[in-house]
Amino acid sequence: MIERRTQSGDHPEEETATLLGQSDIVAISSTTLINHTLGKILELCPAQSTKMLLGPTTPLTTVLFDHGIDVISGSIVSDRDTALTHIRQGANFRELKRTGSIRLVTLIKDQGGHNFQ
């Protein structure tokens, strides 16, 4: 885990280039879209590495495959009314997931198109 604000077991941001350059698989938080660091992270990843963009707010668009992402993992609302009820009550994502109103979804890029799981 590479973090700007490190906790026990994390690697400091200054080690990003070295660590990513040695990685075969890179899991990238979708927060990088918000803080505008995704492009730089992808530049530091080896071309042959598998790059995953993940988190509950990950945009589930195959356009990301065209920009170097190999696996997209996020969530969709499967029961709108239940989700809205719990959101109005202040539920966090874990609580919302437990209601069954959210479904985790993974899209995987392959050579001949896109596989959806």
C-alpha cells in the first residue's frame, strides 16, 4: 500500500516509482481519478503488468480499457428503493452492501473484447 499519509505497514509516496516499476499486478484506488494521479501511476507501471482500478465509486465504463486499465471493479445499485432508504438513514458503504441493494461488479479486458463478471 502506497499512501500519502502512511500508517503502519504502508509505503510512503516517495517510493511509488520504485515499487510500481517492480510490480506485476497493480491495484489502484478510484480515488486517483478524483485527485488526478491515475495518469502518473499508469506511466510508472510496467507495460506488461496487470492494472486494476477498484473501489465502490469506480466508473464501470470499458473506456478505461483504452487507457491502460485491465480490470475494472466497482458497484451498482441493484435495489434502488432499499438503497435510497438506507442512504437517507446515513448508511455507509459496508452497511449498504449488507442490505443487498448494492452488487459488486468486475469487468475484465481480454484480447477479443470485454468479459463481464
